[in-house]
Amino acid sequence: MSSSDDLPVARSLAELAGLVERQKGLFVRWSRGPETDLGEVSSTDELTGVPMNGLSANPLDVEDWWEDRSRTLWVARRLYDYAHLPHDKGPGVRPWVLAGRETSRGPDNEPLVADVRPLCWIDGSVIEAAREEVARQESRWGTLRRTGR
């Protein structure tokens, strides 16, 4: 595995949507990066501390029910839903795209991915563009961020 610094960077929603259209089995992971994650290729359930058999990630594949709607909007929504994670998880956490094989599901029904192949970082400007794309929609939409009492 080469250095995370060697990964290309997706710099637009259109670029990322094109990647999603060309390749199936892609996921986005919000972490400190492949160098940190690929040592054990395992995530931990934050509530119980139980190790899980793969990296927790979110799928980017477009679902059939989306039909021929905008791939850009699809990708924007997938990014927007978890854009709070860098704030919640601390410095150095950023999104990156990976290909891999889903092994099972985590406690939030998220895919756990093994046989991980890092593809690219996602530039912060893409996250901002995702926020803008979601804001342009007719309905209000919030992230999946959970708040305590």
C-alpha cells in the first residue's frame, strides 16, 4: 500500500459522480485515511467496543429506484449525510473513496468492507459543493448526525 499522500484527489462533485457511474462497489469512509485504517481493516463499535470485521463505510452505488436522476445529486446526498464526522471525530478526519467487498453490516446498518482498495481522497470543496447541492432542493434535509440529550 502506498502512502495516502499518493492518492489522487477528487476535486468536484461531477468528477466523483463520474467515478460512481463507471465503477460499482464504491464506498466513502470518513477517517484519518488508508494508512491508519488498513493495518487491521477493522472498525470498532463505539458503544460497546466490539471489533467488527471490516471498515465501516457508506455505499456510493446508485440504487435502482433512483432511476435516471442526477448522479451528482446522489453523490452530494451521500456525502452530505455524514459531513459532520470530521467535526465529531476530530482533527485529521476526512473522506476518501474505496473499493471493496461488503462482509457484513455494522450497528447502524452501515456496510463493513474488507479487501479494501483506496481510490482517492475527497477534497473539502466537494463537501461544500454537496452542502450547496442539497440546499438547492425543495425539501429541507438534515444530516444523519445524532445529538444527545
